[in-house]
Amino acid sequence: MPEICRFYGITIQFFYDDHNPPHFHVTYAGYKAVFAIGTLEIIEGKLPKKQALLVVQWAYLHRQELLEAWAAVKRRQLPKKIKPLK
């Protein structure tokens, strides 16, 4: 499960051979959530509101890179790192 970004204690990862829709996994202080790339909504799990908003802000800025990372892991390739939120 490649890690593509880390910021403010939030870790963003993809899993190889994961199911549709295109999504990414987020962990933060014991919380786990899955965000759909298309809608930027949580489709599984939960995060504190502040961290969820930070993830949405970051993902909005990097949506195309997230789609490219999804495509890479579907081909079983290592995705490129994405810059953190500053």
C-alpha cells in the first residue's frame, strides 16, 4: 500500500487491486476513512471534521494527480508522490 502524501499527521495511501470507484485511503490518529476521488466524499470510515476538511481541500487541488495515482496502482505500479497541503 503505497503512501503518496503526509501532512499535519494525515497519511494518504492507495491499495493495490482495490475496488471501484476510484478512491484513496486516509489515516489520522487512529481514524481511518476512504474518500472517493470523483466526489471527494467519505465513502467509508470517518475522520474528525477538521482533518476531513483538510483532506478535501488537498484532494481538490490534486484531483488529477490522484486519478493518475489510481491508474498507476491499478497497473500495479508505484504512484508518484503528491505535494502536501501547506
